[in-house]
Amino acid sequence: MQILEWADWESPPEQMNCSMPFQTIISTIADLMSDLVSTEDPLNTLAPEQSRLLLDKAIRLYVLAPSVVNVLLNYKICVEHGLPLHPTVYYELKEARKYRISHSLGEIQRASELYWRAIDVARDCCRFAPDAVQNLNRLLAGVPASVSSFVYTAAQDHYTWLGSQPSLLSALAEKIKKGYQPSLLVAAAHGSIMPALVLSGLLDVPLYFVRFSMFKRHDEEPIISLSDQAWLFDFRGKNVILYDEDVAGGRTLELFLHRLSPLFGQVKTACSIRHAGSSIHPDFFGRMWWD
């Protein structure tokens, strides 16, 4: 996180543009973690070129870590809703009516378990857990070939990058801890995956993602399956934070709150960036944006 503060957080980096098979991403993340961990010299003693190389690796790791969750979430959505397992395509949920593919109960269960494990593994990577690389490889060994060869794609996103700045997330976490004691952070995927992996660590609470992407995936409402409800069941009656990294119009967070709040006790909302004209006023935000 200290290295990432060297980055230009007003402009999304080129490293956010990605098109890479999942198995290659896993090996790349493992290599980046090893390189970053092996840096022994104090950061303030590095030569400019060393600093640039180190920053490039830190940014690449930061923007690739969300793919661990993203790809396994896509796999879970496909098998739960009867969608094809295409090597490159993220299907819209409404297309399930066209395909109606029947996946076995065993595959549905496996997809859910892999997804739950993927969240933990991605968090391990962000906090440089000692067994993170080992867990990455175990995760990859358990996925079907259609997932390991799936080509993950991502593109530069100004507000996702802006809302993922470590110092901003640290400030947001402090605001939450002063005014609330959450037992869980639930974030709207896909845009919030990167910052939520860090924010949940700063809050020291479990993390879960529910897919709800109104603009990139054209979701009409949060996609909550029985497996999601089963995982979240242990948090009924507890304090929960619902998080979206960027609240512009406010519609996404409003629908997220409306759909998920009945599953818990007290619910509060949070975002990294709150646009001044948004219709919803989150309980906690990191930065007000005027545009």
C-alpha cells in the first residue's frame, strides 16, 4: 500500500487494460507477489528506476487481484442461471431465458465453493499473506478447464481507480470505525472489487460480493441466488456495511440497499466517492466529488 501511494491517483493507469487467460493471471499474480516480497532495500533508498519498476509491479498486482473474484463470480452466475461457459464472453443475465442450459447440482455447488474461496484468496493476495501463492495455486487446481482458460478482460476506469486509493480507503475505514461496528462488508461487483478487498482488511471484517452492475453488465437488480443467501445467513441480525466505490446518480446503491437490507440487522451504506448530485447520501464516504 505504501508503494501504491506513489501512483497518480487522478488518472487511471495503463495497467488496468487487460485481456489475459485466468491461468496466466494466477501465475502473474504469484510472480508479482514474489518480486514485491523479495524487495529488501528501504523504499526511501531506491533509485528512481527501481522505484518505477516497483510501482509498476504494485499497480499490476492491485489491478489483477480483482480478477480472482471476478472470474469465479462469472462462473457462479453462469451455472446458477443456465448460461453458457464461453471462453471470452460475460453474458447478460437476461440471456438465460434464451439458453436455459441445465448445469448439474454438483457443478453449481462447486461453483459456489470456488467463488467463496476466491474472495478469501484475493484478500490474501492484497495483504501478502504467507500462504497466498499456495492458496492461489490450489484455487486454480480446483477450477474446470473452461474457467482456467477463460479470458478475463478489464479496461481503464477513472472512478474505480480514484476510489481505490489506499489513503482514501484508510480515511473511509477510520470514519466507519468511529461511527459503526460492522460485522460484514458486502460490496457491489464488479466495480467495487478492487477497493473492497482493501477496505475489508482495514475494517478487519469478512467480505462478500453480490453482482450488481447496472452500467457495465446492465443488471436490473442485485443478483442474489440461494447460495448467496446461504453464505449471508450467518449475518442475519448483525451490523453490515453495503459498499459501492462510486456513487454518482445513486440508483445502484439505492437498489442495493433496498434488496439486501432485509437480510441483516442494522445496515449502513458507504462509498469511496460520493458525487455531490447523487440522490442517496451514504452514511460514510471517503471523498465528495463535484462534477
